[in-house]
Amino acid sequence: MTEPNADRGRHPLLADGERERLETIVDVMHQVILKILGHQRREDEERVLVGGASADDVLQESLIALLGYSPSKLKESWERLAVRIARNKAIDAIRSATRGRRDPVTGNEIQVVPLDRAVSSSGSEGPRPIELLPGGRDPEAEFTAIHQELVLRDLARDHLDDRERRIFFEIHYRGRSRADVGREVGLTGARVGQIYAEITLRLRDLAREDPLYSATWEHETDEEIRRDDT
Amino acid sequence: MTNNTEVEAVIQQYLRHLDGEGEMPSLDHLSSEDRERAQELMDSLQVARGMEPEASRPSLEQLLVDTKYFESLSPSHPVSEGVSIDELREHLASLQRGPIRVEVDELAQSAGVRSNYLIFVAGHRLRIQVRDELSGSDALRSPDAVVMASPVFGRFHDTAGVVVLVPDEDLSSVVIDPFDSEYCIETPTGKLKGPRVPRPVLPIADAILSFLDEIAPVFEAIPRLDFDSAAGPSFDAGTIARHAISVLVDNGRRARIAAKKAAWGALGEREADAIADLIIAASRGEADDATVDDRLRELAEAT
């Protein structure tokens, strides 16, 4: 998807015809934030950090920050920028929630660090991370990957029966063990694993036929935008 | 040439590894194409874990309200070019099942679930899918209509029914309930039945009314029988009483319990006359409930 011709005075992502693109961007930002904040709530509650910030609050801040970014300064795709903003806002929220808190064992101030700079706390007097965050993946690649997972999720909703959907969601997204899920659905863990493997291949085959699954995002240069105008 | 069995085996081994029950699977034995597929699936698991597939988020309107961007937001879709909310309200005005509220289903749309409108009626939530792409009302008779509706129930468990409609003159519709999209064991045959459309295609108001009658019937009060107490009943009480007795006698002949067979078989003209007198007395207001009970008991003890 390439940059649209921006309406004068209107953010490109708010231009006519761009609503669906913006919805997709916000969906992905939402999932980025949820992954970082972690699963700390029941389904019917918002994730709330110490201090009151919730995933929805972080999402709102992220979206406003994205729309506040000047298009003339953009050197990457909006999608890539969106993931970077969502990550940073979520990490900021966790840091705000943990500011001033100290490790009860070492007495050191707790810090939040990305996974690829994780520091082992055993025998160390340095800061101990409370949250190991997903890191290292290029934001553009992460946007594509999460978007593809959302397409798979929609395909799962449309094509799987209740039990299959439950197995798929619990293992694929929620990271539960096969045995745990098996106990809930009345099957052995091995059988759950077989069903999951069959489902995931089936959904992948369906996904390949879905144009949304293969969508890519590019940054159109100012020159290309001007050329389209003529 | 792909081999699903091999790839599935690798995935299962990978799951065992993630559960702490085995080593990382080797992909060396796979063809290059299967290796790529298997790696893609394993990478997918790594990305997906931590996501919340059923999380709903605020709509764009809710996120941007009170900001300078709110006014620039283009309207959410689909508000279907074929059916406006006013048109829908007009069609539903004849529903006569109490207050009806119709609104754009922004919650479903923000969750990526296809639902154009949400209706609150008779204490139930119904969701409307406007299917512009269908060629006509005949398409609603296909089980595909059921498949269209099932994702709604998966996401919104409080939805009583999904109304799938085509934007023709009547807004021809079919209502799908949560069980229509499931495989069910049918009684009394015991056969497994797949997704089906069990209801007729009707104009939208009729379709919804019929569905509400099914799930939330409104029972009318039974009209009171008013007799002219001086003249007595306008029907022949004796004929009615004799007919009722003869039915019992016939049933008694087929009874397997000896006492029932004997008791019902013993009923005859004497009982029919006594009951006819009782009907006439009751219709004239000369016998209340307690009197009827007493007389029936006396009749039974005298038999």
C-alpha cells in the first residue's frame, strides 16, 4: 500500500478512503501494546498498570502521537512508525508504573529492559529487569507479522468450529500447554497437539488465498507523490 | 511436493519443546518447501504468543473524541450504500414488539466482525448483516448465509440472532441463531446435521417478528367465556358430557393398569348425566369450584 495524495491540511491517514488502513494500523498497535503490557487481566477488564494507565490509554496516546507526526518529516512507512510509537509508549507506561519501585531482594531500583539486552540477575548487584520485552525485530517486519496473525485470527473465527477455535486460540496466542488445553476440552495433550498442527496448516493454506495476508506497506517518496499529482 | 504429515509432525514436536517436553525439532529431513512451511509456522507461533485474539479495542471515534483529529475522521463502514439506518428504522416501525433501538454496530466493526447494525428489541440483541454482494433473496437460502453469521456469535455471545439481509425492496432477510451454524445431532433420527437455514426468507420485519415469536413468544390472555346465566349454556351439555365419557371409556379399554381399565370402563350414562347437570349448574353460576369438587367426589364414591 503506498502513500495517498494528502488532502490539503488533513493528515494522510485521515484522508478519504484511508479509514480501513488506519483501522488496520490501530489494530496492530493495539496488539503490540497488549504483548508488551502482558496478560494481566480477565477478558472483561482492561489491563491496568499501577498508577491507572490501561492498554486503551496507551493506545490512545500512541494514535494521537502517530497522527501528530508531520508527514513531511516521514522517512519510513506509517506502519513502521506506528509500531515504533506503540512500543515506546507501552514501555514508557511500564516505566512510569515501576518508577521508584525497588527489588525487595537486592534493594536496587527495578528497570525495564528489552529482551535483547536482558541482564541475568543471578549473583548480580545490578538492576534486575521486571519485564523482558520483545525486542530486536524490525518494526516493519513486526507490523507485517502481527497483521498476518490478525488475518489468521479472522480466518479461524470464520472457518473453525468452537472446539477447534478454542484449541487454536489457547495454544497459538495464549501460549498454554497442550495438556492444559486438553484437560479443558476432554482430550489428551497429544491429541490437542495433532489438532493444532492440522488447524494451523489449514489456516495457512486459506491465508495464502487472502490478499490481505500478503499486503505490504511502502513509503512513497515526495517525488512519487508529486508525479502522481500531474 | 509438500507433505502435510511431515510438517504436522514437526509442529507437534515444536509444541512439545515449548511445553518443556522435548528437543527443538530438526528440519533437515524435510524438503526445502516443507522446511520453509515449517519454519514459517514456528515463527508464527513466536509472533502470536502474547497477542490477545479476542481483545476488543475502542473505536477510532472513541480514541479521537475531544481531539483535533475527530472531525477529520471519515465515517466508519460499512453503513452499506444499500440500506441507511433511517430506511431500516422505517421497515421496522411495524414490528409492534415494544420499543426498538437501532444503531450502527461500531463495536463489532472495531472488532473486525461484520455487522452493520445492532437492534435492541423485546429484551434481545439482534445484529444485522447487509449483504450488498448477494445477487438476490435466493442466496439467503443457502447454508452460506449461516457461515456468514457464525463469526458474530463467536465474538458476541449475547447476540440472540443475526439477521442477514439483501438490500432489495423488502429488505429480504433470514434470521440465524447460534445453533444453526453448528453440527447438531437431530432427534429422533440421531443423525448428524450440518449448518442449515431453518427459517424462511421474509421481509425484515416479518423475519424478526417470526424469530421473536420463536424465542420470546407473547401469549395472549385466554378470553373469558361469558354465559347468559339465566338461559344457561348455548351448547348441549349432555352431548358434550357423553362424548367426554366415551373417550375415557375407549382409553380405559386400552389401559394396561388393571385398576385404570376397570375404573374407566365402568363410566356410563349415570356419570354422563351427572356431569351434564354439573356443567349447566356451573354455567348458571350455581356451582363454584368447591361445589364442583364436592359433587365430583360424591359421584366417584357412589360409583
